[in-house]
Amino acid sequence: IATEIFKEEGMEVYWAHDGQEAVDMFESSEPLYYDAVLMDVRMPRMDGDEATREIRALDRPDAASLPIIAETADAFEEGQRRAREAGMTALTTKPLNTHALIALLAEHISEK
């Protein structure tokens, strides 16, 4: 559902099945190809925190500045702290409020 809403807003959406695939997709893309990443915190093979750390550690011009938005069911301060420490730009909680998420993405994409 969220994908369809994002597409209606004119966004192009790519899916990674797990954290490792997200890192691989970013690493193999041209610099500045992605405007933002919506990163699920709990994924198989590599969780969102580790995937974010791996992306941030890459030697490319957009690795440090790419907006990475944590998507989590953990609304507690501890989960928010872990996301920030991993290098996430912002955090949104599940269930997703797509209108708030679109506004969050627009805020961080416009800062690029």
C-alpha cells in the first residue's frame, strides 16, 4: 500500500529484501542515484542498524549525506538512540503514517 502511495506522489520505489541487499543495491548504484532510504530496522541477514553503518562507511560522496529513515515498531528512546548511533537521519514508527512519512522524506530530500 505504501509503495502505491509513494508512486502516486511521483516517487520511484526500489525494494531490498534484507539489509545486505540494501547495502549491495546502494554500493552498486551510481553516486547520488538514491534520494533517500526507508530502512526497516528488523530485517533478516543484516538488520537496518548494521546496514546503515555499512552504507555510512562506504567510500563514496553520498554515503554520509544520504537520508536514511529508520522504520521501526520500537517507539522507545532506546530504539531511537540505536538508530541515531547507527547513522540514521530520522525515525518513523510502524504502523506507518504515510502522509507524515512523505513530509519527512520531502524535508530531508530538499536538504540535499
